[in-house]
Amino acid sequence: MEFKTQLTNELRDVAANLADVARAAGLDFFPTIFELIDYQQLNEIAAYGGFPTRYPHWRFGMEYDRLSKSYTYGLSTIYEMVINTNPCYAYLLRANSLAFQKTVMAHVYAHCDFFKNNYWFHKTNRKMLDQMANHASYIRSLIDDVGHDEVESFIDLCLSIENLIDIHAPFRATVKKPDLDAEPSRPKPVSKIKAKSYMDRYVNPKEFLDAQARKQVEASEKQRSFPENPERDVLKFLIDNAPMERWQKRVLEIIREESYYFAPQGQTKIMNEGWATYWHSEMMTKLAPLTESEIIDYCEQYAGIVASQPGQLNPYKLGVELLRHVERRWDKGRFGKDYMDCDDPRKRASWDTKAMLGRAKLFEIRKIHNDITFIDEFLDEDFCHETKMFIYEYDRRSGQHVISGRDFADIKRRLLQQLTNFGQPVILVKDANFKNRGELLLLHQHEGMDLKHDFALETLRNIFKIWRRPVHIETIVEESNRRVTFDGTNHQVEKF
């Protein structure tokens, strides 16, 4: 994909000025390269997940078609896109007004600051732009060697299970340190035939004892589960153990690597967009204010960004409002034991110690939190009431979403549940030698998130094509344990 992307002199000056303003405010970001493109080019890049080059696959064409139709019919428009790399690449829509371009640039600099400094991004590959191009080159050469249909069909299988990774794996130590204080394990005594002491060496000769020891070792190996503990990174387990050809393992490795690259963006969607919205608002209204003729355009754009509909979560709105709530609290000293122990509503409402620690607290949050920890720690009952957060349910009679609950604890629980593992069920490898027949047993870690039956059946079918043996998954259906099996031909469901 090649196109002319240079900024005009005016936009180049605006970008340099906003970068200086952002740094003066405390933002710290990688060098940022802006490219100016039209909506068709932006839709192409968006269809590729923000990268100008990806491996060939039909799903990218489908996504481009969806984005193009959405733009044509006025349903949605992508105004900017930024990539987590070093340097950061950001794309601006050529049709934007100057006021809009200023806002987008300020928004981008905040995103880049978040990418560089947030803990959940520090394990990502900052050279992923080159890596994506390498992946594309490998897949294209593979298509020439193996055949388009075979490669595309296998990519379809891999993409259907691309979310079966352990999003916390990059932050765990890979090598376990030995426990020096632990007592060494003692081997179990070898089974011997009972005999009197003077007959023992004749009844239990050395050859017999050695044979018994080997049998004990073999029995112990059979009893040991494989893997020893359930593994959440299903893709890694398949790469290491499934009977695949070398090129198939490499393709699955590519899908897994790209899944881990995109995972932090899903883990921090609310924080990242809230942080960028907070800073573009600060810069446009206080630090690098717009001209009088640009104010109306900016207000209209901002209103669109934070608009929300019943039953839908707007990450921009929730993120920026919660950040501002935290800033007000820490500016007024509404934290610590004294404040938390205060039961007087009037005293709490007027509490103000002039601490002015709000901005420092925001930078601390930006550094260490993801969406779940951010909401769990800072979304309180006061914020819930201030922003009028409710539980919505779809009413079939009216065809609309209606308020069904106002309880704070229930609202917070549902929100956290919606964000855990991106709202998807947690699947683990439990036993790769199930029933001692080389069959694969998966475990659905049920935490209030049910399996979608049709999705589960299709996933088992696809994993079977990789594992080449029957695949099972244990789950809970209507408070009862169920095991779903696919043997290569039929699906079966049984209680256990």
C-alpha cells in the first residue's frame, strides 16, 4: 500500500507546537510521525488493524467493505488512528477541518504517552510495523509454496481461536527458582515380597527390585497429568504439542504473536481513550486554546465523542469522566482513612483540604493501571450517582433498553465482569492425554460467563483439525457440570 502522506506546512507547524505544549504539561512520548490520507486509505489501514501491511486474508477485505459502507451511509467515520510503535505512526483524515486536526493531534500525543509509559504496554514489540511486514512476506511466500486455499483454510482455523491466550503471561517469570529451604523429596520404597531377613536377598534379588522400581516410575508417569497444571495459553500448548507441519506451527506462532501485541489495547481501552480525551480537552481549552472561530467546531466534535446511548458503554466518556472524578477527589484531599471513615454526608460533600494532588495521581494511574484495576479501585458510589449509571435491559415489548437496576454494587460487578478477559470465557488446557487416549480436554473456567453453545461447538471442531484427536471441554450449564465432545464427526454432551 503506497500513497502520498506528507503534511502541509501549516499542519507541520501545528504538530510541532502541540508537541511542545504536551511535553511542557508532562507528557512523555515517542517521536510521532503524522501521515495525511483520505478516507479510503484510512479504511484500508483500519481494516488491517492500523498497519499498512498485513498478510493476505479475506477477513481484511470484509472489514474494509464494512468500514467503507459505514462511511458511505454516514453511520461512522474514523478521524484518526495511531500505532503503538517507536516511532509512533498516526494517520489523519485529509477531510478534517483545521480545528479537528489540532484536536486529533493532541489526542494522538496523549495516546503515544500512554503507549510508552503504561505498564501493560511495556512488554509489547515496539518494532511491530516491521514485524507485521515480515509476517506478510512469509505468508505470501508460503502461499506460493503450499497453495492459497490450504494456507487460507489453516489461517481461518488459527483466527477462530486467536483469543485463547494468557493475557497475563508476558508479566510472569518464566523460570521458577528452586526452594533452597525445602526438604528434598524422597523416593518411595520399592515394593518387596515379604520374607524373613535371612531369606530376603533370595526372595527379593537386585534384578527383581530394579524391575519393581521401573514399574513404579512408569506408573507415576502415567498418573501425572499432562500438563501438570492447567494452562491458559492454549495456542502455545498447541504449538508445542499438536501434530502440525512446520509451516503450520509457524503460522500459528504468527497469529499468537499478533494476538499478544493487540492484547494490551483491549486491556486498557477505557483508560487509554479517557487519557487521550482528557489531554486533548486540556490542551484545546487551556494549554493551546483554539481561536474563537474554532470553538463551535470543537464543541460539536467533543459532544460526539462523549455521547452515549442506553445499554452501550462509551469508553471515551467513562474514561475521561472517571479520571476527572479522581482528579477532583485528590485535589480536595478526599482520600485516606479519615475521609473513608467519615459517615456524615454533609461533611463529605464539603470536604476540601486543598491537597491539590489530582494531576500527580492521574500520572500514577496512567503508569500502573489497566481498565479492571482502574475501575475496581476508583469507581465509587459517588461517581455512580453523579454520572447516573444504571443497569439497562432490553425490553422486547417496547423494543428499547430500559433501566432495570440502580444498585451500585451490582452496576460495578457487571461492569467488571464485562471487562474481564475482554468479556470472553476463560479456557484452559486441563489434560492432553484424557482417558489415556491422547485426547484433549479443555476446561471452561466459569466465572459468570457462559459459553455460547454454537461458538463452543465450532471451536471444538476447529481445534480437532489441529489436534487430530477428539476434543472435549468441561463447562457448567444451568448449574450442572457438562462435558461437550467433538470426535471428528459428531458433537456429544454428557453430564459428569
